[in-house]
Amino acid sequence: MKNMKQTILEYVKVILVTVVLTYGFLFFVQISHVEGQSMEPNYHEGNIVLVNKQFYHYDDVKYGDVVIAKCNILGQQRQIIKRVIGKQGDTIECIDHELYRNGKKVNETYINEQMTDTNWTYTVPKGDVFIMGDNRNHSTDSRYIGAVSFKKEIVGKVFFKAF
């Protein structure tokens, strides 16, 4: 009888731990699939990424962070993966196909080719981030949809690429 109680207790413990871990994973982490070619060569169509959706706050944002944002693109709500290029108050410029932040050229080791864009300027509003795809010539990003609200549109930061 005692063995049966211990066995049942062990099963209950395993089930409880599984439920707690599953709930914690679902609450704190999101699994996302990369769609399209906008983040090539670093992220490809079908890649699976893990997103920290609870412990990523505006003060934590760093240039170069890869984030998931939920944006309205052509009338449809979509989740997109992009790289943070600018934060509130930053002036982002494209001058002769080169990207500048606050007057300084941005060192972009993660892109393969220059933008076909020539000249534009954008100042990032308070509470927003300016995001761009790594594959600049094939990306719908803040150049077209504007900066995104960190509080309302950023789901979280990508912290792991599974495959």
C-alpha cells in the first residue's frame, strides 16, 4: 500500500512539474517561425526562433537586437522578425546607400549588400524603435511602415535560433 502511495505521489510530482514548466515556457517564451527572406543571410524562411516576451523592456533594447514585432502591413496584422536600428530620439539616415545613426555610419557586418535606397531621413518618436530587415532590398520595415511602438508592437527579443 505504501509503495502504491509513493508511486502515485511521484506521478503527481512529475505532472505538476510538467504543468509548471509548460505554463512558464508558454508565458515567458514564444516560438516563432521566420517567414520570407527579409532577414537573410542570418535568418531564413522556416527557421524557428525562441522569443523572450516577458523580460525585455525598453531600457534593455540595444542596437542590433533581433526582435519580433506585430505590425499592420497592407491591412493585415502580421508578426515580423527585424533588427533594431534606432531608438527614441535617434535620427536614422540613408545617404548614398549607406546607413547612418545620429550622423555616424552604422557598421553593419550582418548584411550582404548595400541598400538600393539613396537618401532619406527619419527621427524615431518617443517610445518607438526603428527596425529593418538584414536583407535591406527585400524587406518591409520601418522605412515603409514607420517606427514601431515598443509597448504595443514589440512581442520580444529573439534569444535562440533553433534551426
